Amino acid sequence: MAIQTIPLRPVAAQEFNVVLNKQPCALKLYQKSAGLFMDVALSGVSIIIGALCRDRSRIVRGAYLGLAGDMYFVDTEGSEDPYYKGLGARFVLMYEEASNG
């Protein structure tokens, strides 16, 4: 099972494309007063809209959505939920391939 770090910038809103386990994904991150949120599109189809990002909590949470794996944030300095000012440094977005077992 491979784990990949997804590079982020410390800005309040960002959209970008990334290939995860040979799957084209479009990610959108945006900060609101209630927290950091994420939208995920797989091959041009939205599969997650408005997921609240929490420390070490999976974002997709369902293989039935089509993504071969899942993403989660890790606070490298503790256990706080991600905030845009620490993206890419303190708060790291990880992708973990699904296990075949």
C-alpha cells in the first residue's frame, strides 16, 4: 500500500488537478469560519462536495465512489484540524492507496 503526499499552498482557497493511483482527480480546498472544506472530482465527476477536513479523518470514506484509496490530513505538530495558513507545512494532505487484501 503506497502513501503519497499531495502538495498544497498556504492559501484560503485553491483548486488543482492531481493523479492519484492513475486516477485523474480535481481537488478544491476552501477555508470557512467552520473549518477547512474539500470538494473532490474523479475523472470530471464530483464525488465529494463540502467535506469538512479533520485531522487524521478520511475524506472520501467509500470505495463505491470510485476512488481507489482515500485522503486525510495530518497535523505534523499535534492533533489540530487543518487551517489554511499551515497547509503544506504543518497540515499535510496524504493519499493512501486502497489495500488489495
